[in-house]
Amino acid sequence: MNVTSMVNGVDLDRLSATIDHVTAEPALARFQFRAGNHWVDGGYSRTTIQGFYGAGQEDTTRTEAFTVDTDEPPVLLGENRAPNTVEYVLHALAACLSGTIVYHAAARGIALDGVETTIHGDLDVQGFLGLDSNVRPGYEQIRVALKISGDFDDDQLAELANLTRYSPVRDIVTNPVPVAIDVARA
Amino acid sequence: MNVTSMVNGVDLDRLSATIDHVTAEPALARFQFRAGNHWVDGGYSRTTIQGFYGAGQEDTTRTEAFTVDTDEPPVLLGENRAPNTVEYVLHALAACLSGTIVYHAAARGIALDGVETTIHGDLDVQGFLGLDSNVRPGYEQIRVALKISGDFDDDQLAELANLTRYSPVRDIVTNPVPVAIDVARA
């Protein structure tokens, strides 16, 4: 009989085993994620995501690739076939903050009933258009509100808020990541 | 009769009109993008993307919301129901670099036949797990390769490579963005 200890949908026995493995052999914590993008037309493109390296081996659990499309709305000369790339950044950040709280709350035995997150980002397209070199192309600021329900007191609520420091996408957005770009003729 | 000048699927007449409008009234360049995320279970959540503000008004062209799901692979305690949040960052960055080159190439009259982009990001999950405070939660480095085909010479290829400086997601990932996070009881 398998008895698992699930909190917030997170299997605590497996989480504990993962932490033990990584503590014993830190190289197991090294992951490489990957994606490939194929341009279709204008702002419309398709990304394929499947393989990655992690926990000491190539992952083989995804039998099919995920496809993720991007487009722009008409005001940005697209046809609304998909969210645009800066909207995907908001998605990634909101989902990562929520998931980070959920996993770390589970590890602390704090059971959550719900997490609803809203996120806004302000951007001036003069930067993208190259019209004003004082305007950055990306977001000037992002605001996130997480509303959490569950079995916790006010001290634990403050602890939950502090857990967002472990969020990978929060780190990526708020701190510099080195990006090496190679452009070549096909 | 409508005669449009399309290059790379970008309508140059509309792009030129957009630049004229923004130059005359820079406030039209202000956009606010938005998303809402609903946590389901473990690392599984669903984001809804529909409305945004831009060009001086609320957009009303999207009659239905986009939904974007996130999950984790089994090795990160999920069930592979969707890409994870750091994979979405790679998607956003690859698609944005490609789209930025496509739009700016069109504005310069450079016709492209294809853009294929591969992207890798290295991440050590000791940071997310909180096991080593010297390890950042997010990507340590990202590498991108764009292979472009089209009607351009070597000088123009160098110009295309330089256009990635206008990419909003490149800016977001390589430079700090202020993120304000509010966590409250639902």
C-alpha cells in the first residue's frame, strides 16, 4: 500500500526525498530548460517545448512536445491569434509566484485553499519602436496582487508573502540575467 | 481598392502610421498588459489573458480570453500538463527576439524568409529550494541562437543582429524590472 502525504497537491514525501538527494549531491540540482521558436508571419510565431536536462539526466517523460503560440493584437499589427510575448512574461511571473508559495507552504505544512493572482505591467512602446532612447523597451514596472485563502494565521500569512523570494521568475525579472545571443544566416 | 505594403507579414503603412501617431502624441505609446492566474493543484495553474490598455484606450478586440496553463514535470513533482514557468520565459524571450527582428527588418525594407530560434537556460534548483543562499533561484545564463534566411547581405545581417536591442523581453530579462508584490488574505 502506498501512503503519500499530500499538501496543496504537493507530495511531501517526494519533496523531502528531492531535498535529501540534492543535499547529498548538489549537481543533481542543475537543470537546463530549452525551447525552439519558428517564425510564421509578422508577430506570429510558434514555440515548441519538450526536452530538458535535470536531476542528472535527460528527461524522457514528455512523449509529445508542447506548442505555445505568440501573436500581437491589431493595434500592434497582429491578429490576436495568441497572447503577445510580454503578456507571457506576466503569465510566467504570476504562475511562478503562486507555485512558489504553494510548494514552500506545503513544505511548512501550511494548507492552502486557493491562490488568485492578478498582475499588471506598464510598458511604453516608444522603447520598442526606437523612438526615444530614454525609454526602455521592457516593462517600467509590474504590480502583482496575490489573494490567498487557507488555514493560516497572520504570522504565517507574512511568512507566505516572504516565500516569493524563492521564485525563479521573480529573480529573472527583478535581477539581471546574462543572455548570449548569436544571430547567423540559416 | 486597398493597396497595402506588406513586408515580413508586417503592414508598413500601418507601422508608419503608428510611428507618426506616437511621435505626434507620445502618450499613445503607453500600454498596460494584464493577466490573472488561478491556482489549481501543486504546480498546476491557469492564467487568463484578455484586456489591455494601449494607444489611448482599452482594447476591445479580443472577444474571448486566452488561457495559458502551467505545470511541472514529474521530477519537479508535477504531471507534465503544460510547460513550466521558466520554460515560458524562454518561449517569451525567443519569440520576442524573433518578432523584434521581423518588425524592424520590415521597417528597413529587409525581407526575411525564415527565422528559427533555439534557446537554452541553465538553472540550479538549489536556489528555488532554499538550500544554498549563494545560488540564485532564476537562470544563471541563457543562450539564444537565431538562424535567419532572406534577402540581405552581410552588413544587413549585422544590422539584424543589432536590432535585438529593441526587444522588450530581452530588456526585461537582462535588466532589472521593479516588481511590487502584495500578498493578502482572500
